[in-house]
Amino acid sequence: MELRQCALDCLAIQSPAEKVPAVSALQEQYSNQKISLSSNSEIPLNQAIPGLPNKPELVSPREVKHRAMNTDEGRAAMIHALAHIEFNAINLGLDAIWRFADMPQQYYEDWLKVAKEEAYHFSLVNDYLQTHGFAYGDFDAHNSLWEMVERTVDSIIARMALVPRTMEARGLDAVPAIRDRFKQVKDAAAVEILDIILRDEI
């Protein structure tokens, strides 16, 4: 098995329940040298990417409803937005691995580590949703992050500048304020999750 092909295969998985463990297994197999790396090969795209579940429904950012934090539904909607970001971030890491050839070995290993961390973050927020009677897909979401991925398929410099170093960085900047809002409503579980995400993303 080869890392970049396996990353593409993971990217095409639609179900979060299947994608998350697949990414963790991929990182473990590579670390145990059960998967090789061919950085200079062209990996053909013969499957639909990214693999997405049927829900959430993807709408314009302007159409995503904002809900009050003083309700269970409002807090769940906020965490759901984070879950969607983390799911997209898994796909972003996998796409960075398979799409761009001729990069240093450390590049692929770093992005594999990122994909696994994003899968872990998604698990945290998804577990929170389920604990509170909700699920990923229960709220609408937008697709701005992946749309920027699609605009930068031909340039790794543009990809790195515009996606992780601009769009994802802006999202990271918002985490402390979101964490403070959950502190105000005394939601310790959400605060703990946000602290983990903020630590790892930095």
C-alpha cells in the first residue's frame, strides 16, 4: 500500500463514522512502516471527492442560522459548526497528501499528523453532540473552506497560503471567544473540548 493513494481513498469515504477510524489507522500503519510513500508518482483521481455524508445540507454562509447560546439547540448548533469545520479539515489534510507530488517526506508526514488530529477533534465535538441529543448533520452548514480547496488545486503555494494559513487561521482566532461564551453558560464539557482544539491547532 502507498500513503498518497490511501489518503485519496480515505478522502473519498462519505461516512464520518468510517472516515475517522480510517484516518487513525492510516497514520498508525504508516508509522509502523506498513505503508510506503511514493512522493513523485501521479495519483489518478477516479473517485468522487471529498466524500461527504448526505447531511448536513450545504447552504450559503448567509443562510446558516444563528441560534442563541442560552438554549440547548443554540449551543449544539455552535458545536455543530465546529464539527463541520473539523470534518472539512480532515478532508483538507488528506487532500494535501494525495494531490501534491514531489514534496519532502516531512511534508506528507506532517499533513498525516494533522489529518489524524482533526479526526480526533471531530470525534470530540461529535460525541458532545450525541451526548446532548443531536448528531452531525442536524444543522445546515456552508462549504466555504472546501470551495477554497478547489480553487487552489493547481498551486501548492496558493493552497497553503489561502487555506491553512488564512481561512483556518481565522477560525482558530475565533476559538477563544467561542470558549468564553461556553464558560459564561457554565458548559464545562464544551470548554474542555475547545481548550483541546485550541492547544492542538496552535
